[in-house]
Amino acid sequence: MRRVRRLLQGSLAVVSRRLEAARSWRKTAVAMLREIILWPDPRLKEKALAVASVDAKTQRLIDDMFETMYAADGVGLAAPQLGVLSGSW
């Protein structure tokens, strides 16, 4: 019983640290919300190009994607859902 209790306490500590990190990111993020393209929009069937390198513009898109996803209570978001198909943003 003690072993199970220690395992649960350790797991809760990890989850708690991750939640706190996510909350602090959301407090400091300065991103903008973008419109999410919904099915059956034909743009969702197009394949996005691969990202060659992550620069400031790409990082800004990533920040915008996280902010948009969290605002929509989502669990995942792809660049084509924001209308972004090119690999160099």
C-alpha cells in the first residue's frame, strides 16, 4: 500500500509541475488568435510543405497556434487548419 501511495504521489507531482509550466506559458505568451478552418473546407485536403528551419516567423506561428488551440479548448491543431500550407512562414 505504501508503495502504491508513493507512486501516486510521484505521478501527481509530475502532472502538477507540467500543469504549472503550461499555465505560466499561457500567462507570458503574447500571441494572436487565428480563425480555425472547419471541415468541409477544401483547403483542409491540401498537404502542407515541411518546415525547413525554425526562425522567428515560424516561432510566432507556433505561438499563435498554441494560443488559438487553447482558446478553442482543443487538444491539437495543424497549420492547414489555420490556412498555412507553406513550409516557410
